[in-house]
Amino acid sequence: PPTPPPPGAPTARILFLTDLHWDRQYTPGSAAACPDPLCCRGAPREGPGVAGFWGSYSKCDLPLHTIDALLAQLPNTTTPTSNSTTNSTSNSTGGFAAAYWTGDIPAHDVWQQSRGDQLRALRTVTALLRARLGGLRVFPAVGNHEATPVNAFPPPYVRGNQSAAWLYDAMAEAWQHWLPPAALHTLRTGGFYTAQVWPGLRLVSLNMNFCSQANFWLLINATDPAGQLQWLMGVLADAERDGEKVHIIGHIPPAHCLRSWSWNYYRIVSR
């Protein structure tokens, strides 16, 4: 079993972001309860039960100004500190050494989304993170809502208009300032990658849509449709050889995956 670090060992803080679900049609004052799958949209109205300025605990997603305000409240991430495990940027008041961002950028209006809508959400929120987080490195993962139709992630051997190249290529372009070339290569291939966070710590970002019960493409091959698990075995073997610790991130918990995929995954990581 892993040995915990001794008392007083150096530490680092990781910012974790997930499921931001930006709704560009969010309207403060609109109905927070409605018969549609997604509310807090449409014309403002008077009375109780209306959408708040920052958001609502209802069938609603977030306005962009709420995400922006969240990021603006984070500790400064550009002042270096001498008491850190890394050469990354953080500060003595609680800044972050890196950020993990595990997907689901667009809103839940899945019945009317186009590829253009998804790419607009990807680029807009990525640009906001870059502006607010400065030089902080962000390590993203692919969520199930990034695709349209939602949950539809064909294996890499599917080519042409039905492939997911339109999405992965846009992600590689948007995230190229955060990820090394080798990571961008596998990101373009199947939406997964590995990168060193700092010396001694490696990150693996899995595309968990290749295990999702909602991805109908897995009817073709539910075991390892993208060769991702085989690739993961090699990454972990190399990390073990090099004495690296590994963080594995992804949007969907392995326990929620198809049983055939999860069975193999747990055999790989339970060492």
C-alpha cells in the first residue's frame, strides 16, 4: 500500500473544476421552474420563483458572469513561493500549483445543440480560464456533454463526418498552451492524454465516454474501443519504472461504467 508522506512534507494545492455548464441563454428573472428540461431562460417576469442573478437551485445551468466571478475570487496564481513541491506558480496565501478541469462545458439544452454551439462553449470558457488563471497550467478531461448528440463518442477508427475529429481537433487547438505535443497527439486521436504535472507527478486524463453506458457507439466494442486501456497500461508501467506518482482524472467515475470496461480498468490500477 502507498506510504503517506511524513509530517511537515511539502504540499501543493490543486484547483479542481468540473461541470461548469455555461448557458449563454441564462436570463436573470426568468422562470426557474418550467416544463422544459432546462429552465432560467426566456423573458424576465415578476413574482417568486424567478432565476437569480448568479444562478438558481433548479433545472438551470450557469451564466458566464458566475463562472467569471468564481475564477476572480481564487487566490493569486502568479506569485512564486519557496515552500512548494513544484516549480509551478503558487503563493504563500494559498495559490494553486495546477488545475484539473474534468469537463461538461456546454449547457443541458441537448435537443437543440449544434457542433458550432459546442465549439463556442469550448473556446469561450477556455479563453475565460486562460484570462483568469494566467500562467497556471490546466489539465482538462473530456465530458459527455462536449459532443453532439450528447454522449455520442465514436471510436477513433470511425472516419469522416461521423467521427469526433471536429471536437478533438478543436480541443487540441484550444488547449495547446497547457499541454505538450505528445499529449495533443493522443488528444486528437481519442480525447485522452498524459502529461507531467511536475517532476515526480504524472497526470493521465482518460476519455471516460469510452466506458459510458449512454454512448451507443460502444455497442460495436465495449471492452476497449479506443485502445485507451492498453495505452494506460504502458503509461503506468513507464511511470512505475521512472518512480513517478500518477493522478488519473476523467469525467465519469469508473464504477458507473460498463462492467466489461470497469473490470479491466480496476485490474490495471489495483496493483
